[in-house]
Amino acid sequence: MIYREHHGTRVPALGFGTYRLPGEECEDPVRWALETGYRHIDTAQRYENEANVGKVLEESGIARGDIFLTTKLGMTNLAADSVKSSFVESLDKLRTDYVDLLLIHWPVRDVSQEETLAAMAEEQQAGRATHIGMSNATIPMIEAAVDRQGVRLFTNQIEYHPILRQKKLMEAVFARDMLLTGHSPIATGRVADNDLLAGIGARYGKSAAQVAIRWQLEQDRVMVLPKSKRKEIIAENFDVFDFSLTADDMAKIETLPHNERGVKPPQQPDWDPND
């Protein structure tokens, strides 16, 4: 495993995501992930699987301190009172008295980011969230949080993969002492058959998807969250620690298109320029 040492915490750089694995549908995949060796688990109120994740974590027998656990506040729970009440409910579902990381999942226009982050900071001060951060946040949002509000953010979790590289946003994140966490690392399946990535992978006996994941792990201060409901793919996504990409490999990947966003929900913000 590769780790990121950040804000006093040692985090597995490769985590397991649970998006689109609602309810009991996520239990076997999370169980297989833990059996494979994942120790970084990402969930969210919106995923409707926190109770199932908590059940599997408890049944696994793995010490709570050995798991880096993230959850995210839903868009209807960003007002100060809702932050506290919904987060208490999340902790109950997750069968734990704290999470390692609490994130704003998606920004909204009817509740100020300042109000939400202040309420999250209270949860952090109370010991219920070791770290706080943001997800799908743009450069202006990060500037407002860190530069003007003075919040110490752990990460910005964004769509990040070889065909959406977001370098300006990455620079803004790193300049503010944050990690970047990549969700959708295989571009919702679009890089699985990429000829360039497949050609690189062939030299190592790896798939294009494994190369995409390894590409992120090669970068300092970057974490990555692949997910799957298939046991063999969960194992394959974890099997990325016995090879490294060369400088030439990394340079070739830089020639791919870089602005092919795949996650574009109705509530998406005004994305940063990505020239």
C-alpha cells in the first residue's frame, strides 16, 4: 500500500468507493474490499448505504483505528442544524463515534458554504470528525473556505482521471495544504479500452484501468477511490502495487485529451476553466 502522510494522519492512498451501491447491494463489495486489503472506505449520506457499510465494518473484526472512513453531507443537510443532526444519524448508522473525514458532498446555492463549514468545524472540535473537507469544489469555493474563512481543509474530492486532469484546480488544492482525492478514476468506464493506456499496461501485464489507477498513485498528495460490485474487479483495482509507471509513461498519458468530464449532475457548479 502507498500512504499519504497529511495533517498528522497516515491515509491509504487507494480507497474503496461505494457510489451506486445502495443498501444491501454494497455489503458484499465492501466485505470483499476489506478481505482484499482496502483500509480506506468512502461513503455518503446520499448513497443510502451508511448503515450497511457500518454493519460490514463492525462484522469484519478489523479495528476501527485501522480503517480510514469518510462520509459526506447530503445537499439537504448543509444548514448548521442539519449538519449536526444528520451527522449524528450518520455516525449511528456507521456504528462509530467518529469518522476520519467529513466532506461537503456537493455545493448548493441556498445555504452558504461558510455556514456549513463552520458547523463541520464544530463537529471536528467535538472529536466526531478527525478532518473536514470538500467534494466537487471549485477554485473560488476553496479560496473562500481557506483564504477568507480560514478553514483547514484536508482534501477536495473531485472527478480525476487521465482524461480529466484539472491541473489548475490541483494547483489551487496543493497551494492550500490539501490532498486531492480522485473519484471516478476509470472515467465511468471510458478509459477501460483506451489504446494508449492498454499499450502501457501490456508491458506490465496490467489493464488500462490498472494503469489509470496507478497514474494517480504515482502523484504525490493524490488519493484515488475506484469502486466496483464485482469481486474480481475489486481485486484487480487493488493489484497495482507491483509496478510503477516511468517518466515516459507519464508523459505519454499527458498527451491524452484532458477535459472529458463524465460526472455532470443537475446540481453541478460552474466548473473551473480546464484549458
